[in-house]
Amino acid sequence: MVTTIKRDPMRFLRELKKHYDVVMRIPGSEYLKSPDFVVVDPKTGKKLKVSFVTLDDGELAGVVYDSIS
């Protein structure tokens, strides 16, 4: 189940970058086919898909994101 967060997407990304070393925009990524979060800006309706990328051993490798058209 995808979690929806109502917040400014750019602010959300800035906060992620404070905590994670790798935060990349990768359009068409396989990880974004079932994202962990969808961030929705309540003022503009702009949407952003966000997924955490983990390695086979469960270690977090980074975060990928892309906007929803």
C-alpha cells in the first residue's frame, strides 16, 4: 500500500537529502512502479513518487524519485 503525504514536494526532498546520502531523480525507474510514498502538494496538486532502494542484504542504498504527470 502506498503512503500519501500532503506536503510541499520540494521541501520533502530537501529533508530527505539531510538524512540520506543518495537522493536521485530517475524517471522510469523500476523502483517507482510501486513507490513507497506519493507526496502531494495541497496547494498546487503537484505529485511526486518516492521509493527507498535497498540492497539484497536489506541495507539502504538510496532514495529515487520522479514527478507524476
